[in-house]
Amino acid sequence: MRSISGTMTGSSIDAEDTLSFSSLQSIRPMIETVPLANAAEAYGRMMRNEARFRIVLISARLPRVDVQVIRV
């Protein structure tokens, strides 16, 4: 049996090109950060379509990165 598979988001080369373009143009993601202790609440917000941006769970031990952060 033969099959064809692929991805709707493009190839790994497409992803690399997108990240390179974003870096060169200083495009940064808009994210919401939620403490890891509140992961269940964040999951609920996501499932109810209440997440305004991408939700990122954070741990106190992780370093900060250069992105526009929307705190909830």
C-alpha cells in the first residue's frame, strides 16, 4: 500500500527561512506567560478559546528571553 504524507505548516527549510526572516526583521512573538503551578488554569483557558496569544508555561529557573510578554 502506498501513501503520501506531509505537513500543513511546510518543511523544516520553510520553518528555518521563517525564523531567519523574523530574526532579520526584529519580529518577536506575542505570548502570555503563566507560572507552571497554574498549568491547569492555562489549559482550561486554552480549551475555552480564552487565550489571547500563545500561552507559555514558565519555571522560575528559566532565563528571560526577548519577546513581547502579556502577563495574565
